[in-house]
Amino acid sequence: MPLVIPKHTCGHSGSPFLSVGDPELIRRNLVVMESFPCPPCRRKAADEEAVKQGLPFLTGTDKQVAWASDIRKEAMKRPQFRDVCYRHTRAEWWIDNKKTSSIK
């Protein structure tokens, strides 16, 4: 079983994983992983965007913050949910509530 190490768009290497199973599925997953910056770089970009918009920083792991910032960015597009964007700072909250009617 070969070990696969994705190379992110930021130039950093991703977490290694064993390529077990359907080769086509492994290739597609690798393409997706390599189409984004690594989680620490995505978090840095999310923190910079938060500063620009006057939003509080999100807390959590790099992966959580990267994902949650995308969810929060979508919520900011809807004026009725902007106050939520300023109140909740835990990335976990955004991820857990991404499908609720208040954040769609």
C-alpha cells in the first residue's frame, strides 16, 4: 500500500494517508485535497478576513476554523444573520449548526 502525501496549493505538504481501496476514488480525493491551501494557511487567511470585516476570531483546530469561516462567510451574505456572525466564536458551533435554518 503506497503512502500518498498531497501537495496543497500553498505549497505545503498535507497529512500522509494510505492509498487503500478504489484507485479512482483515491485519485479524486487527492485532487480535491490538492485544490485547497493547507488548514494552517486557510486559518491564517480566515483570521485576516475576520480582521478586515471586524469579526471576532474563531477558536478551534486549524481544520475547524477553516471550515467554519467558510460557513460564517455565507451567513454574512444574509443580513438577518449578521448578528450571529459576531456572537459565535467557536468553530465547532458553526460546523454543528451549518444546516440549521438560521445559517443556511
